[in-house]
Amino acid sequence: GSPMAELVPWAHGFDGKVVVDARGAGKRPEHFTTMGTASLTDEGIEVSELPLGKWTEPYKAWLLELQSREEAPFSTFSERHSERRINFLLRLSREQRRRLSESPGGFSQLSELLRLESKHSLNNMHAFDGGGKLVHLTSAEQVIELFLPVRLSMYERRKAHLLDSLRREWQLLASQARFVRLFSAGEIEIARQSRAQISEQLARLGFDPFEPAAVQTGSAPPADAEALSVGREHPPAAGLRDGRSPFEYLLRMPLLSLTEERVASLERRCAEAVQKAEALSATSAENLYRQELIDLRPELEAHYEAARSKDGASRVSPPPTRQAKGAQGAKTRNSSTKVERARRTTSPRLKKGGTPGSDA
């Protein structure tokens, strides 16, 4: 097939940027960088996203420390977090705004100035392979290369199981339709016959035996129809397992269902099962997998769009602004804690300076 597209790290709920470090020809990237979001507004500098692996409380503590410096780039800051989003507003004096605009890089250096960039290593990825062995992965693409053969083998097994189930279904339905036709024509003697005797007739007529566990749900009659079933109740006969015949799927059909309409319904369902089996047999495991991924995409997009809409709604009316001038009040701590929890549910944890999936 075509070469695999480069996989770029992604985290649900993260609104910053992800940049995979440039690599030379034939070389794999060893790091990627995540960048938070900061913008200059009339009110000051608004920080609306932190890089992955950087949490709200430590960042707030760093802002307090930075604010205490003589050459602090802002005079004070406030927290305007919502349930799911962080938001710091850094207020600038005229002099601070002027110094920032005249510094090398100007306002474009906000990301570096406010420590909104984090570098993450790709050199320490480990996972269990299909045989349960822990292996070292050298790239994200290698995860796919190891996973696909295992996944496709499961689709092969699943396809075989589905084909066997459909084969049993159409055989059972075809036998039931034939049984109704023969019973209606008087070719099967039911009156004053035990189940064992009826079972012998069915075996001579070439009906397929089915173990009770193999009969699909929906083919057997409802429990309240048992009194009107075809076979008469007798003590267990020799050759019957636990008193049950391998033709129970026929003997338990209600008498009221032995009609031409039932034959037509059974034959229609049988034809549908055969059609499904033929379509499945002509479909490769790869195409089954591909089609299910295609079907999954709109569901995932709807899920993430709903999450984005919820995030957007939570930004419309942020909680009242609270100033942070060196002391952490109870309300401020509670607000930060709520955002901390929200971030932990929307962003994967990255080990400081290192591994995706590790604790920060």
C-alpha cells in the first residue's frame, strides 16, 4: 500500500499547537513540542491554554514568583477559569506594554517569555506486543505496524465466526420451513406419537439435528407457546440427551405457527441469511476493518464536536475575575483545583521533559 502518513501527537481538549521536531532524510523525530496559547488584548495578555504536562497550580505559582521580580513583564494577574478551561489575564502597565513591544521579538515572544512551550521526548516509548512481550518503540508509526497484524487476525476469526453463525441460521430456518410444509401436507405423523418417535421420523426425512445451544435466539417459540407445541411430553427416551431431542427447534414450534404465512416468513429470513453470508464471504478482513473505521469516524467527530461545543459554552460566561497579588485565598484555590481536575480529564499526562503517558 501507500506509505503511512506522519503521525502527529494529539490530545483531546488541547487548543495549543503541536510541532514535531524537524528530522533529516531517513531519520525519525526524537522530540515534539507543545505550545500553549497567549494573546495580547486591550485588557492585557490572556493565557488561554498551557502546554501539555504543565498544570494550573504550578504555573500559577510561577506567575506569582515572576510577578514579584523588579522587571516583571506584568503588574498583576487574575484567574478567569471555567469548569473545563484555564484562563489567566496578565495586566500590563503602560511602561510594561512599551517595554514588551520594544524588546527583541516584540509581542511575538510571548510564548517564550511566559514559558508556554514544552518539549517531549519520543525516545522512551514502550508497549506490549501481540505476544505479551514488552518492546521498545522507536516511533509512533511502529505502534501501528505492530498493532495491525494482531487486529486483522482478530477480524479473520470474527469473520469465520459470523459465517458459521449465518450458516447455522439459514440451515435452521430452511429446516423449519420444510417441516411446516411437510406437516401441512400430512407427510409427518404427529398425532399419538412421542417425541422420540417424531424425532426418528425427522431423522429418516433428513432433517438436520441442532443442539439446543446452537439454536439462535428468535427461532424458538415463546415460553407460553409450549403447551401448543408439536411434540407430546413423555418421559426421557433412550438416545435423547437430558430428555431433549436434537430436533427441539422443530418440536417446540407452536401449532398455530404452522401456516403458509409462516413458511413464507421463514423462507424470506433464510434468503436474507444466505445473502448476508455471501456478502460477508466476499469481503476481506482488511475491508471489514476499513469499513468499520469509516463508520466510526462520524461518531467520533460528533462526540468531539459536542465536547468542543460544551467547552465553547463554558467560555461564554467565565466566573467573576479574582485578583492574585501574592496571597492565595480560599476561593482562588478552589477555582484552580476545579480547572486542574478538568485538565487532567482532557489532556494526556506527559512526564516532564519526556515520555507520553507518564505522570507530570
